[in-house]
Amino acid sequence: MLALQEYNYIELEDVIRRLGSEEFEDIVRDRVILLESVKVVKARYMEAFAMRNYKKRITRVYINLTNRCNSDCVYCFASAQRTGADLDYNMVLEALPKVFANCGKKISICFFGGEPTLKFDLIRQIVSYIEKEFSEFDVSYDMVTNGIELSRDKMCFVKDKFNKLTVSIDGGYEYMLNSRVRDRKKLDMLYENVREACKIFDRTSIRATITEKTTNIVDSYTFFKNLGAKNIRFKPVSGCSEEAYMIRDWRYVFEQMRQLAKVVETDISSGTVRLVFPFSMYMNQFKRHCTKITGCNMNIVTIGQKGDIYPCYRFADDRDFVLDPGQDKWGEKIPLNLVDDKSECARCWCRYICGGGCYADSLYYMGDWKQTYRSHCGYIRESIKLSLYMYKNIEERHEENSK
């Protein structure tokens, strides 16, 4: 893979020192693409794209149960459209048959919002309805919640019915109190709920959005581990560049990522944690030799609060993007475009691993599908480089321990 491959447990800083930063970037850009040549990876990407476009089967459904929320996240893309609308059960009964008519045998359903636990009785109704009416499908369930209303009885239902659970927490006490929950008693209850959730259901995941005030992701990672989480996800915030919550000091974030990679590599090897995104996602791609294609306009849909169907949850209740899966008019709403169709992406060495980013980010913040949302590009490239070394080192540790 690299000239230094003979050395066990390669440290990224050591490689850069030995090769020089410019030569290292050249090697990563030109030779280390999913551990194979660019030509091979592009062929695999095109094959996967053609197959998914040909089959066009829904495999992932988001159900936006409510527009209401009991938290106040400064960066929430839905906060400007907070209407207080709830999804009605009769709307679900009308929408789900259309969705299942365009599904394969396996489908995952995510309860979303707003805050989905505010409509937990509706979750129970929907699960019961699907079990009765669509028993021939292999259906898995999950939910994204802020954790405030995640009581023990709800967690028992989650453990019994769900495949995974994601709790959105961005950091420690000070940040959450000032930027999200703003109520000390409520925040204490939230953290206690998360501790209990991690004990009751081992597929509980913490998802953290990195903002200008939460760039110390090493501290956040340690905090999440202490809550009991074994699955942890980090993702940089999306938004317009002038917003106060947008990340300014990316150099500090990259240094934090390098420190985090060292800790995560050890923790994954020892079993202290199971998955840490984005590292685990890219390492899984390396292991499976697979590329990444956006699910928007491919295999993902969202049921909005009015029962209409949309390409993904970011477009929910935007009337310009209402879909009719049975009429196969998806391309009229969101034109398909390969990552090579984006002029900036086409020049990037990691485009087939990245997939080109989020459609909604490109449209809402750049004004065009084919424009690259550049805010996340450096983060993705740094994540892929670090993941490559973590993958190699973890695999070698595993081989040595197996002897």
C-alpha cells in the first residue's frame, strides 16, 4: 500500500515526517483509493450506481412524526419551520402502502421529527400496523431522539422492537445547557436517560454535531464513553457560512481528529467501543471494497407531517419535492448526478469513497445540485486518511491476536 507498509502500527505523524507532507498527500491522492487504483474503484462505483438506479427499490424510510420539539438547538434546520404540526395516524395508513409497494423485502424505518418521543403512542400504533399488514417484509426500526423524554417504559419498547437507537447530544454539560436544553433539571434528566438507555439497549448510539463551540471532540468522546455509549458518531454542522455556530478553526478540528483516531484505534481494538463514525464507516468501506452513493433519489424516502412522501428528511414538507413513488417521477424532483458530474468533486481523490456529499446541503447552501458543499470537504478527506491507517493497524493487531 505504501513504502512504509512493512512497519507495524503506523502513526500518521510518523509517516508524514518520513515522507514529507507534500509527498504524503500525493501518495494518498493518487495511489491509496480504497487500497486499489482509481480506475478499479470508478468501475465499481459505476456498477453500483447502475444497479441501484435500475432496481430503484426503497430500503430506508424516515417517518417525521411531529414538527414539535422540546429542545432548542441553535443550528436545527427545522427550527425556522416549527409549525407544531403532528403526523396523523390516518395519513400513515395512506402513505405506508405506497412505500411498501416500492420496497424490496428488507426495509428499515426511522422515526424522526421534531422530537419523535412526543408522539410515542403513534410509534406503537405504526409498528403494530406494519407487523399486521406487512408481515412478509423484513422490517427493522430505529429512532433519532434528543433523549429528554426517553423514559424506561419507552426504552423497554425500543429494546423489544428496535434494531438501534440514536440519541443526539453534542457535548458536555456547559455547551448543552447554553445551546440546546437551557434547563438544568431537564439536562440532568437527559443524561440519566442516556445512561439507562446504554445499559438497557447495547445498540444505543450517541450522535454529536460538531459546531464552533464543540470542536474539542476528544473531550466529547470521553464524555460519551463515560455515559456508557459504545457507538458514537461525529458530524460537522451544516449551514450558511455566516452563521455563528459554523466551524471557523478547522486546523484545530483536524488536530483533534488525529488525537481522537489514536484513542479510537485502541478502544476499538480492546472492545471498549464498537463503532465510532466517521472512522468506522470508512474502515468498513475499505474492508468491503465498496464505494458510496447518496441514497437521496435512490433508496430513501421520508413521510412528512402531512402524509406526503419526500426524497429525504431534509426536504420534508417542502412542497417542491413531494414524490409519488408509484408514478416513478423521482428524477423530475431530484435529477440524478454522479459524483463526477460535480466539477469540484471530479478533481478530488476521495470522491468515490465520499460520494459527493448531501444533496440538500448543495441545494440549500450552494444553490445548485452540482455545486459541492465545501464546508465538509476537509473533514471528509482527513477522516478518510486517518481511517486508512486505523484500518491497517487494527487489522494487523487482529491478525497478531489470532495467532
